[in-house]
Amino acid sequence: MDYANLRDAYLAVRRQSEAIVAQLEPEDCVVQSMPDVSPTRWHLAHVTWFFETFVLKPFLPSYESTHPAFEYLFNSYYNTVGRQFPRAQRGLLSRPTVADVLDYRRHVDQHMQRLLEDPPHDFAEPARVIEIGLNHEQQHQELMLTDIKHVFSCNPLYPAFQNRAASESSTTRQLGWQRFDEGLYEIGKAGDGFAFDNESPRHRVFVESFELADRLVTCGEFRKFIEDDGYQRSEFWLSAGWATVQENQALGPGPDAWPYAMYWQQRDEDWYHFTLNGMRPIDPAEPMCHVSYFEADAYARWAGARLPTEAEWEIAAADQSLTGNFIESGALHPLPVAQDSNSRQTFGDVWEWTASQYTAYPGYAAADGALGEYNGKFMCNQFVLRGGSCVTPASHIRSTYRNFFPPSARWQFSGIRLAK
Ligand code: AVJ
Ligand code: FE
């Protein structure tokens, strides 16, 4: 990426975050509805802190921080930088205000523009970090939408983030299977475009022959699992998943209530779910969303199939075009695949749980210093998800991209593709 493009990219990504916030009221931006959720205001400040901490402080000698306390408040998890304000208490802060944080963004943007418009001779290292910072802000754009959905879902007024009309209840293709031969394949970062460190190094994997579903599991299909008492039958569940179902059943109604799928509600005979477009009837043809790894895995076992490994997923994705229902479509919700479409829904719509633990690729080493804490230290007790979702920016995703969450997490836009 040349530096003029980097400047344009910087401004575009920063404006995109502000466009999301423009649809919210300040009161929306300060709520933390559960420990996993961060207030919008925190996201806006944290991505700004990233540029201040990792670009301006080391690479722009004239830079002066206007709010030294932000180093502590908006540090997410970088022990190399210093101590952090506790994650679960981010919603306790009424100050700095949303307006203060927007001022902080402008201050950092001005200095970033100074650096980008008049880059010093040895700009390679700051440019590399700025590129990480832009990809980082895109990750937080997805998290802002994911988190505000949870915040709104806790409010009995069920506020809508936007008001996109729902598609008419539709039909989808019969599920088909695509077969892949056994063999030695390569996965991981290829070429010189941006990738996170956890996608490297590219390496060989041997896979047995397998079959992959040619579309995502739908809400209608998942509903059959519910109606077949899937949440009451331990035979489908991993032990840790079964324990999670039991614990959460005690919580009663609300977005965190299991047994039913997250954000689902039954009213009389009809099913509704909460979306970024408000409460809507569930279209049985649309992709199932907001399932945990445990639910995805139990569903797959009930369906007589399994989840794909990340290698299988990437092998199948390698020749697919990088198109799909991303944030830019404006739906902010997974969409059904039409009867006559040959899309496999590989990219966009929902993140697809894989059966692969999130671990280091052979030969992986985290970078030295604070940015080495970005991905590597989370390689324990999480599973890999692939493909991006309807709240992922299109330019953020690629076939080698590895997202990761703990197996009980279900507030992400996460869904199911079957393999066998
Ligand atoms: C890759 C989505 C799990 O949410 O912590 C944000 C993304 N990394 N800031 C996360 C991330 C640093 C990360 N996930
Ligand atoms: Fe972050």
C-alpha cells in the first residue's frame, strides 16, 4: 500500500466508524449490557488510543497527549503498555462524555494526518502499524454493531438501529453437498496483501476426503432442532455445552436465556427475533445466526453431520469470489440465498464456526513488543470462525482470515455450515 493510499484509507475507515455512531444517541453509546459488550463510546476511544499509543507516541516526536489518563482507560489488554481499567466495568463511566471522545478522535486524526501527509524518510514501520490500526478499527466497527444489538435487545422498547424492511418470507435451495478429494493442501496467508499474524505461516495440511454443505443452515432448519427437543436431549451435546445450557436455563426470559436460540421469542405459535432492524418475524429461509459453538455442534450432530475444520473451510473457500452480504449491503442481517442463486454463502451473512481450536500454525511466532499481544496470547480455549458476517466491512475479510471466540459466545453474528 503506498502512503497516499494509506492516508485515504485512514480517513475512510475513521469516517466509517463515525457514520455508525451518527445513527445513535449519546445515551445509547454508554451502556454495557454484559461483560462481553463494550459501550460504543469505549470502542470509539479505544481504536483512537491504538493510533495514539502505537503510531503517534513512537513515531511523531512533536505529539502531545491531551488526556494522559486515557492510556489506562482505553487500553484493552496490552500488558506491555500498562494496567487496564477493568473490562466488565466499562459501562460505569459517564465521563469522558461521547462528545469528549469525538474531540479526542479529532485530535488524534489531526496528528495522524500530519504524519501521513508528510511521512518521515523511514516510514515503513509506522505504515505497517497504521495498516494494523485500520484493520483493528474495522474489527471494532463490527463489534460496535454486534454490541449495540445486544444493548438494544435488553430494552423492552426494542429500539431499532435502523428500519430496513424485512424481505418477504422466502424460500431457499435444497441443501446440497460439494465433495473434495483427500490430499495435501496449503492454507494460510499467501501474497503480500495485509493479513493478521495468526494467518501465518502458510503451511501444508493433509485432509481426508470430505463434503461441505453448499449453503448455511437456515432458521427453519434450526427450528426443527428446537421442536425435536434438541435443547433437552443431552445426547447431542458436548459435556461443556450441556452444562452451559443447564446453567443458562435458570436465567429466565431475555436475550441470555437458553434453551432457545439467542434473540428468539415465541409469541403464540409464531417465532420472532430481535434484529438491528427491530423485532421481526423469523424468515425460515434465512441463515441461522447467534449460535454458540456448543449449539452449532449439537445441531450438526442432530442433523447427522459435523462442523468443518478450518482447513476444510479454507480449501473450499480458496476459489470463491470475495463477495457476499457484508456491512455495505446495509441489511445488517443475514439474508436467504435465492432458489436460483449459485452462491454458497461462503463470505458474509454469518461467521461460520469451525471444529478447529484456535491455535498457532506450525512455525508461528508472535511479534516482539506490545503488538505481539494482539492475537497470539488468545490461543487457548477458543474456536476458529471463518468467512465474515453481515456486519463485517467487505475490505476486511479474506479466505485465510481467522476469527476466534470461546465456545459459549453467541452474541456475535455466528452461524452454521455443515460438513461430513
Ligand atoms: C478477533 C474479534 C476476537 O474482539 O478481541 C479487537 C478483535 N482484537 N481488538 C476481539 C480485536 C483487538 C478480537 N476478535
Ligand atoms: Fe481492540
